[in-house]
Amino acid sequence: MSQINYDAMSNAELKQYFLKHRGNQAAFQAYAR
């Protein structure tokens, strides 16, 4: 599995990624910051 650089994503990109991967706690944490 490749590492995702959440810091490089915009808020809109993070939101879309998280909506597609709702179980991904790391994506949620990055979005919630």
C-alpha cells in the first residue's frame, strides 16, 4: 500500500478522498485539522 501525503492535498481534495474512503482514520484526521 502506498503512503498518501494528506498535507499536500487541498481541503476539497481531502474531503472527496475521505468520502470515498470513510474508514480511513488518517484521512479523517488530516481533514479535521
